[in-house]
Amino acid sequence: MRVIRGRVFFRGRLEALSLGISEDGKIAAVKKALRGDEEVDHGDALILPGCVDLHVHMRDPGLTQKEDLPSGTRSAAIGGVTTIAEMPNTVPPVTSQTLYERKVETFRGRSAIDYVLYAAPKSEDAITRLREAAAFKAYMAESTGALQIGPKELQGILRGAAVTGKLIVVHAEDPRQFTKVKVNGLEDHSTARPKAAESSALRWLASNRGKAKVHIAHVTCVEALDAVPSGATCEVTPHHLFLDTSSTLGARGKVNPPLRSPADREALWDAFRSGRIDAIASDHAPHTLDEKSVPVDEAPAGLPGVATSFPLLMRRTRAGEIGLESLVGATASRPAEILGIPKGVIELGRDADLIVVDPRAAQRVRAKRLRYKCGWTPFEDMEACFPHTVYLRGDPVIDDGEPAAEGQGRLLATR
Ligand code: DOR
Ligand code: ZN
């Protein structure tokens, strides 16, 4: 048995413990002391559950000039992510059972970490035929990929989702609230797709949700948080927590829904600290520097973030701005619960997906270290704590900060 030692986040607190890992990569023993045929002692480094990122765009198939599965999942692992939920706006988009099966084939043997795949049905009929998809995505407004649906289709999809009991993740912006302004910078983009568009879409959802299990993607501001339908869960992205319209990123900082003002960003941190945010999800949406090297109004929306989400938040945790329990809850245990997958917790019988991190080892974010295919990060130079070892089912996928295994990820079934 392999034994991994360190200061383990176990049942809500840190404790010096040994984890015994079975042949099939599960946590088989949790003890003060354990002997094994292979022992790895991480000293006083923290051992946390591997992160579950509910929202990534790995661009494979069809958009692999931006990212692909080997590169994107390697980057995810560098940032401590051991499970991703992959969005359906690849090319072709995952709108049917056949296209879902094709995406499963695209992933097979090419992902460094475990994964769940979303589908984007465009009708009630399509949702019932998507038997194998674990969860769905619905776009109420246009963004990368032509997957926007109208209120009639969305009502049908909500009905279908309620019948199947599967999760539906909603991109909640109401296009009727969009304004026609000349977009020269990030503030203009936020005016063009205002906060009111989020609140309006969320009010519509509150009255139309029925019994569907709904999760709200990328909430950008407190006004939108206030409008999240009761019983629904929500996520916030690291870019809405760490960047705002005062940034000098220009077109690189263009994303949907948009970055908001510095005051909105501060208020979002307060909401996070008071436990109002279920999950942090990266919405990793890479575009190449060439694609972003155009005026803001012409640039594609989206920015990369899967490798920096946990490290940026770990740094803030070390600084005392958020508690370790909130960090682990928002990056691992809650997202796993929302998806209905047995991940995100260090517990007997669970997969040994683990991050080993020394919170004192802060580094500046450098694009090169993240290994994105797109080659850039909007968080360049910010301080972060990267994990030095990451285990997937007990085997290192990152060792001493470097990729150590590829292609071992598995497709996960949801409850
Ligand atoms: O900015 C965005 N980019 N928002 C989305 O909803 C999609 C994403 C992408 O895929 O590029
Ligand atoms: Zn997205």
C-alpha cells in the first residue's frame, strides 16, 4: 500500500495524518501513523482534496488552435484541478446523443485528469434523447458558439431536465437588456452587457425553473447573486474576483458576462467571505493572442484560467482573507456535490485525488509555467501558491510542479 503523509484537510480541519492508498487509487486508511511499502512524506505541507472545476472549455475537438485536451488538462493539473466539467461549445457542438458519443471518443485516453461532459440540447425532445450526458448547459445569450436558445426552448429544456433529474447549468444573461454602445474598452463592454441583463435572466429563471436542478454559471455581481433563484446553486469565476474594468488588458480582458467595476469586484469578495458563493469555477475559455490582438469590439470573449484558479485563491487564503474551509468548499467539495460525483473530499473510500501545497511558497504567475496552448494568462505577475504534487487516484500527475502522467483521466458518471 502507498502511504501519503502531511497535514491533511480531513473532516473540516487540518491534522498531521497518513493516508493509505489502495491498488485501485482509493483512500483505504486514514491514521495518525501507517506503514506502507511506499511512503511519501510531505512534511508540514497541506494535503487538500483535488479541485473540481465545474466550467472549462478545452476547445477539443474543432478549436484546437486555442487549446487541446492534452495541453488543457495538463494545465489544469498544474493548478491542482483533478476533475473538470467540460462545456459543449466545441466544434461540432454537443447537441445530440451521437455528438455526445463523439466527444467521449475525443476524450478517451487524452485527458490527464477525470472529467464530466456537458451537452447542450436545443429542445425538450433532444434532452430526453441525450441519455448518457451527465449534465446540460443552456445559453440564454450569445457567446462563443451558436448555442443560444430562446425562452420557449429553455422552458422545454427545464421540463426535460426536471424529468431526468439531471443538472442544468445556465449562462444567465437576458439579451433584451443589452445596450447598443460603441465598445472601445472593458467599461463599454460592461455597459453593452450590463448587470441588469444577469438579474433579468435570473428573475425569468426563478419563475420558470419548475423542479429542474439549476446551477447558475459565472455570476459577476451582488445584484445577480441576490437574484439567483432559491434552491439553485451558483458559481463565480476567478476573473470576476481578481480583475475588473480598471484593468489594462484591453481585448484580452473581454469576457461574457463582462468584468465589472472595482466596487462590484470588492462586493463579490464580501459575498464570498460570507458564504454566498457555492463554487469557484474558472470558465477557462482560451483564445489565441492573434485572435485577441484586435479592437475590443471585434475580439472573441473569454480568457484562460484553469491553472490559476486554486493557486490565486490559496495565496489569498494564506494572507488570511478567506478561510481554508471556504477555499476547499468552493473549489472541491461543493462543485462535486453540485455535479453529483464522488469527488472533492478526503474520506475513506473516495478516490485519492489530492493536492499537496506549501502555502508559504508564493510565486508570481508566469504564462510559461501554466503551459496553456494559447500561451498567455490575464493574471501575469499576480502572487499565487501552486501545488508541488497532485495525485489522481493515488498516482502523481504533477510531481515537483511538473507534469508526471498523461492520459489517465476517466469519464465520470453522475448520480
Ligand atoms: O466569454 C466567454 N467565453 N463566455 C462564454 O460564455 C463562452 C466562452 C467561450 O467559450 O469562449
Ligand atoms: Zn463558459
